Amino acid sequence: MRSIIVLLLLNLLTDCSVSFTAKVPPGPVVAHVGSTVILPCWISPAQNAEALEIRWYRHEDFRYTVLYFQHGKIQDEQEETFRNRSSLTPRSDLSGGLKGGDVSLQLEKIIIQDEALFHCYVNGDSDYSSAELELKVTAPGSAPVLFPRPLDDGRLNVSCSSSGWYPEPNITWTSDQRKTLRPAAVSLHRAADGLFSVHSWTTVSPSDAQLVSCSVSTTTGESKEGKVDIQGFISSDSSDLWKPLFLTLLICALLGLAGLILYKYRNILTGKKAAGPDGENLPVQERKGYIEVQMSDNAYENASVPVDMNIEDLRKHAEQITIDRENISPDLTVSGDCKSVRDSPKYHHTAEEFPYQLCAFGAQQFTSGRHYWELELALPPNPPKLSWLIGVVKHKHFSGKDRSALTPSRGFWFLCSDGENGFNTNTDPPITLSISPRPERLGVLLDYDEGLLEFYNVKERKHLLSMHTRFSGSIVPLFNPGVGDKSPLKIVDCPVEEDSPAELTVPSQSNCSAENITEA
Ligand SMILES: *[C@@H]1O[C@H](CO)[C@@H](O)[C@H](O)[C@H]1NC(C)=O
Ligand SMILES: *[C@@H]1O[C@H](CO)[C@@H](O)[C@H](O)[C@H]1NC(C)=O
Ligand SMILES: *[C@@H]1O[C@H](CO)[C@@H](O)[C@H](O)[C@H]1NC(C)=O
């Protein structure tokens, strides 16, 4: 009899005293500018939180409320900046949501100003509890651009710049074998939108190093590196204008890597279990959030996400390019409007190597100014082409059949996608790049006077690669559609309006004869 009474009492106790503690994961949550993030918070022991009062606020003050939930619904009491950007969202599929005591906060379109210590406060009839969680915001800046200039004493002044970083980035210089170089100067600048740009220079003697690299990183784990081969830049034979060549590689692969690291990092930090081996099953909004960082077009993100290139600016230099029918490999087929080229159906390539001989040239020649053109590499529903070579060539240097003849000193500059072998440039030795995702539309900018050739992923609005050189004589666009792809390589005329579809109409130029263009 006694024991029954005790049991009853215990029951009463657990039913009435709904005591709980608010819990958050240890450590900060890190989020990309523009992304969507969940700040996890739950009550323990788990119980239904629908009847509780839930308040998320910042700066230790209810006036800075992010989200307020009471009487079973979200109340209209919050800082203006969080309006329409905040919600209560389960931290995982298994949490049971509010019914299971999960009071996690979701924030969309993260901005730098969101960074703060957040409080998760839960109040019931007989108990309340709160917990603190730090949100750190991060923005990966642009890939560093290196620029070497010769000094009178035979050394080089190599400068490095990059922008769009948050928090404050750190710059490190290294030469071959990871030897650290000392920067002569580092300057940081903070723009009105809160993002940092960094500029640094150092001097290096060509006898000491071949590759100089500059790496910019943040404490939040973002990192990007640029490299320059300074050997190509020094010339013993000054009569050859093609020798003083250097190539700046902007390793965009690092962007993807940083993203991946951040994913894993965030999963750990938010206390979430990675749902699949590769985060394959991450909630859609999270995946989407990451992509938004690069593709977003909202006003502040345009300024703050530097990978978001302004393609419209490039298109101001757009040229109508056609293929020169007269100088073309017999193994290629050109469309009637001279805009598309592909390997002819009769052509069978057996060698392992890329079919370098399948070259086609632009009918336009450039001897000065800036010029821009775009190529379509995916004809839906086909996947993006695997095999292509795109760049420029010095007029009449059309001899090459094998790789060794296609060097910058012979007047070739290009980026090549060699199927499963990945992407490479025609430096000696070739440099392999990983570019992800595979471009569906490629933009090419030729700045003749600056000696610059740049490649862009138009769809992703991403800068891929810059090559620095010195041009002389006339320069023509170079195309090679490779072999075996379903889609042809197609020159598209840039849309005049930002959102009008690419027009494929061509000025009536049926013979596609060669022409000279000297100024944009
Ligand atoms: C929030 O959304 C409502 C309805 O969609 C809209 O009327 C309002 O302007 C939005 N507020 C802000 C600050 O964006
Ligand atoms: C090196 O170049 C930077 C600009 O990138 C310039 O500010 C600096 O003065 C130069 N240093 C020397 C020694 O010329
Ligand atoms: C920058 O990186 C260097 C080398 O890794 C390190 O010694 C230094 O403390 C870092 N500075 C900042 C501000 O993070």
C-alpha cells in the first residue's frame, strides 16, 4: 500500500513540474553571406513546446527580438531587419519540430550585420530557460589576382589583390616548396558594405623561385589561392615578344573546396548529423542556400559576393564573332550561319590525346581594345560538352597539330577541356585546373592592350582564369569543338538586355569572310 502511494506521488510530480533546460550545440554556427542557416535550440527533456513562449533575441535585450512565438503562433514583434527572413524550423528531420521541443531558428539571406550572440529563451508556466549561440558570418572573397612587374635590378615586384572577404582576411605568400615569402606591404580596406579587400606586394628574384603563390584566408575557414609562374616572365631573348609571358592561375577549385569544408564544418557546429556520406541528403534549403551565395542578384549581395561577376559589364565589349570558313580543318562541320562548329560525322579520333588539329578560327581580327564573346557548350537536353579548346591565336599561326606546337611563344593562348582528363592551359608544362561546375556557357574577354585573356563561367557568373601576356600583330578567336560530344560548340551573340534570351540571329554575312576590328 505504501509503495503505491509513493508511485502516485512521483507520477504527480513529473506531470506537473514541467521543468526543462534550453540546449544549444557548443561552438558558433558559421554561415555564408546570402545563405540560409539554422540556429539549433531545443528543450530537454523533450516535450511539446507549442504552448510555450519562445523568444529569439540578440544583444541581451528583448528589444532586439528576432522571432517571438506565443499562444501557438508567431507574433508580430521583431527587429525590422528580420522580417520575412526568420522562422521556426526543425533542426533535423528527426527532431519532431515544436511538438518534440525543437525551437530552432531559421534565418534566410544572411547578411554581415546578422553576426551576433543569439539568445534562445523558452518560457513555460512554471519554468523558463535560455541558452546562447553565436552566429558567425563569412564571405569568401574573389580568387587572388597576381601581377608581376619587373624592377630595374632584375627582380620582380609581384602584387596580389582580392576583395569581398569577411571577416578580415589574412594573406600569405609562398614560393616553390612552400617557402614562405615576406610581404613588403599588406593593406586592408573595408568597403561600405562591410566586406574587406586586401592588397599586398613582395619582391622575388627569378633565380630563387618559379611559382609564386598568394593565399588569402579567413579564420572561418575560407581560403583561396592564386599562383603565377614568374619564369615565363623573364626573357633572355628580348627580340621575341612572346617570351615575356606569365600566366596567372586563379584556382577556382578552391572555391568548391571551401564550400565543401564549410558544409562539413557547419554540420558539426550545428550539432547536426550529416544525413548522407557526402551530405547528399542535406535539407534542400541548405543546399539552395549555398548556391544562392554565388548566384544571388539582390543588391547588397551583388556587391558583397565577388564571385558574382558583372557579366553585363563584360558584354559591353561584346563582338559578333563568326567562324572563318576558309581556314578550317576538313574534319570539321560549320553551320550555315558560321556560328556553330563540330567534329564531322566522318571523323574518327583514335589517339588518346585531345584532337588539337580540329581548330577553327574567328573571322574577326583584333589589334587593340577589349573584346568579349560567349560560347554555348550545352545544347539541352544534352549535358555540357566535355571536349573543347577555346582561346585566341596570333593570326596565321595555324600550323600546330600536336600539343608542343601550341605554346604561347608560338602565339596560342587557350583553356582546354580534355574530357575526363579535366581542364588545362597551354603553358609549358601544362597546368591542370579543376573547374566546377563544368561551364555551360563560357565567356572570353580579350584585352589586347593590357595583354589579358580571361575566361568566365557565364551561367554561374564566375571568373575562371586569367592569362597575362603581351600581344602583338593581329589576334583571332580560336575554337576547337573536340571530338565525340553531342552538342556542337556554338558562338552566341550576347543578349543586349539582361534578361532577353540569347539571340541567334546573325547579320547577313553568309560567306563569313575575315574582317578587321581594331577598337571595341
Ligand atoms: C514581408 O512580406 C510581406 C508579404 O509577403 C510584404 O508585404 C512585406 O513588404 C515584406 N516585408 C519586408 C520587410 O520585406
Ligand atoms: C610594387 O607594386 C606595388 C603596386 O602593386 C607598389 O605599390 C609598390 O610601390 C611597388 N614596389 C616597388 C619596390 O616598386
Ligand atoms: C595570418 O597567418 C599567419 C601565418 O599563418 C599567422 O602567423 C598570423 O597570426 C595570421 N594573422 C591573423 C590576423 O590571422
